[in-house]
Amino acid sequence: MEKVANTSDSDNNGLTLESVRQSLIRQEDTIIFSLIERAKYPFNSPLYDHDSLVSPSMVESIVKDSEALQAKFGRYESPEENPFFPDSLPPLVVPPHNYPQILHPSGASININKTIWDIYFKQLLPLFVPKGDDGNYVPTAACDLQCLQALSRRIHYGKFVAEVKFIDAPEDYGQAIRAQDKDTLMKLLTFVSVEEMVKRRVAKKAMIFGQEVSLNDDDKKGKCKVDPSVVSCLYDKWVMPLTKLVEVEYLLCRLD
Amino acid sequence: MEKVANTSDSDNNGLTLESVRQSLIRQEDTIIFSLIERAKYPFNSPLYDHDSLVSPSMVESIVKDSEALQAKFGRYESPEENPFFPDSLPPLVVPPHNYPQILHPSGASININKTIWDIYFKQLLPLFVPKGDDGNYVPTAACDLQCLQALSRRIHYGKFVAEVKFIDAPEDYGQAIRAQDKDTLMKLLTFVSVEEMVKRRVAKKAMIFGQEVSLNDDDKKGKCKVDPSVVSCLYDKWVMPLTKLVEVEYLLCRLD
């Protein structure tokens, strides 16, 4: 994925292979900043406890209420944004913002946030935050929200990746789409060497952004605030595969 | 300010000169990350427009509602957190968290967020975000909230700085406090060489965290996402003077 030709960028409301590539690269910084900020706090398990099977955890309530607040002001009108709790969003309190319709309507509503939620809390979080409880629950939950939103935006950006790739090579993709052939679509979207490069780049970013900066370059550097190999693994195991999953799902209905 | 002796750290519920110093340094990273993230978006002026003199701007509504949400879950119980809209906060919906009482009660309630708000929107923001409007209002306002909260936490951390300095040298400060001598207190809290070092360090951090990271080190680096001289100026003109203002105000009532 993220294979990008620097020539023949097809224009589609300003969306080009190059603009998509630049957005994906810039989103790496946002994701890494948000992980570094979350790692400031320990795990803080009371955020994630359920009193009972039916009552929500504190982090669920905070994310749900934050999404409702942001929905009122139009966050989820943007085709780049996808809520974690889409069923309980209040109506707009501001005039609608007319975003250009770039995505094919059938694929625009793909939402795999349930998967992202489970991976983030069950698998990723324990890999990069220290054990413990410092009582800073709300700032911690605010960091979780940042991480979730950054990961969700990046992964669902697969819709734009798929759209721009389809526009660039409609014949190649069209055949596989008409055959509803997921495996061929996945092959068309997979570029192992590009994925290796992305993994190395995000690890390098984690090292650079997570270092302790001191005026004296000879000072012994502390360890990185977030282990670069965790960030590389996050991209390898979850971000890139889930983005490609979104791309395939999007393409499957691109000719509907 | 931020002068720190590495010896004779007085213990006060775990608060030491060294722990205060470490917190201030770590908070620099948070502030710079939040500025870099805000700089992703253009100014987006509709966020800041008032329909009339009495109705709030969209950013005011979003910050106010976000604070109310966070207050319910206990954000402002923490002595490190100070709301921008303290008059309209709802009661807790979770059991109270008993933070250790480190600050003297008279100084604990100092809140200069009105000043921070005005500086952030009127003076700082135009210095580091590009002109324009990309319609991403809610993500932009969420970044403003991050910046405001990070700056507010850093500046009000002056209460802890003042407390630990007072505990470390009660005689020196006591005399000026009893005389309610602001000028002497300001002199006791000011260390020009330390301030110069902080300014250089935050500029260096802005350069490192705001660079475009590429796998090939020979690639021409783009310009920093936030001008390092703006971050240095932010600390010089606003963060350090306002922190010292909080420190002086705190000390003036430290013997009440």
C-alpha cells in the first residue's frame, strides 16, 4: 500500500496520489505525538473498569460524550472522520459545511472503529504505557481519545487511497471489482517494499520525537518515550493491514 | 525562574525541586506537540467569529462544553488543572479522587486563564498558523483546546514551583512575603541565565519535533512546522513571565 507514482496524478477535487501520500506521512506524526502524550500517564485502570457488564467504563462515557459534543459542531460531516459511537449522535447546532463529495457514496460509510477500539485498548495500550495509577483519569482519557481519533482517521483514509488508486488505474481495479475478487484487490494494493519503508520511517520518527532533548548534545539520552519498535509493530500488524482492509471494502462497492 | 538546586530537595508529598524541574521540562514537549498539531490547520476564522457581542464564538462553545464534560469526570479536582470557564461547571458523576493537598489553600485557587485565553487567540495564534479556511473546524478547535490546556497547566504549575521554592528557603521568602514585597519576590524567582537556557531548549525542541523526518538523511529538510523562534518568543514573552506572576501571587498569600 501507499505506493505512489509521482507522475500522472489524476485530479479529483484536488485529491491526487501525491496529496494522499503527503497526508499519510503527516498523519504519522500526529499518531506518534498522541502515543507519546498517552505514555506520559500510567495505565490508570479505573478508566477501563466496568461496574457491571451493561454500564459503560469511564473512558467509554468520555469518548461517547466527546463525540456527541463534536458532532453538534460538525466533526462527522467531514468524510475523513468516523465516530466510534455512531448510534447516539445529536443533530448539528451549526449550519452544515458542504464538503466536496470525493468518495463513492457506497464506500463512504465504511466504519471499522469497533475493531480499532478493541485493538487499541486490548492490544496496543499495554505495549507502551507503564503499569500504575496516578489518578489523572480525565487527561489520560483525553489522550486515549486523541490516539483513537488519529488511528481511526489514518485507517479510514484508506477510502481516499482506494479512490485515488482506482481513478488512476480504473481498468486494473475494475476487473477485480466486477469479479468481487478480494485477493486480487489485496495484491494490487500491496507493495511490500513500501510497507517496509513506512515501518522504518515511523520507528525513526518515534525515536526523534520521543527523545529527551537537551542543549548539550553529549548528554546521555534517556530512552525513547515510546519504544520505536512498538510504533513499527503498530503499523505492521494493525495500521497498514486495517487500512488495506478499508481499501478493499471500499473498492468492492466502488462500481455499485 | 526554574532555578533548581540538585541538592537538598525538600520532600513535600513527593514534590521536590527535581520533580518540579522534570515536570516543567516534560510539559515543554506537550506544549510544542500541541502547537505543531494546531499548525496543521489554517487559521479557520469562522471558529472565532461572534454573531453578536453576546453570543459565544464556536471555539468558546466547544471549550466550555468540553470543560463541562471533563469536569463531570473530575478533571478540575486535580490541583494542576484550572478551567477557562469556572462558573458553569457541573457536579461530579464519579466518586471524588482525593488528591494530596500540597498547595497552600489560599494560593491554590489562583486562576489567570482569562489572560492566557486572550494571549493565545489574539497574539500567539496568528504568529504560527497559516491564513486560510479548510473547513476542519472541530479538529482545529480540539487542537486549540489542547494548546490552551497545555499552556494553562504549565503556567499554573507556578504554584508548585513557588511552594517547593518556599519550602526550600522559607527564611528568604518569608521576609518578602510578610512585607508583601512583589518586587523582591520577583527578583528571588528570576534567574536570567536559566531563562535563556529554557528559551534555547524550547527552540531546539521545536526544530527537532517539527522537522520533516525522512529515511534518507540527505533529503532536503522542509521548514519546521512551527517556527522555533515563535516558541522561544512564546516562552520569553508569555509562559515564563506569567508563570512568575502566578508564583508571586501564590507566595503573597503563602503565610495567610
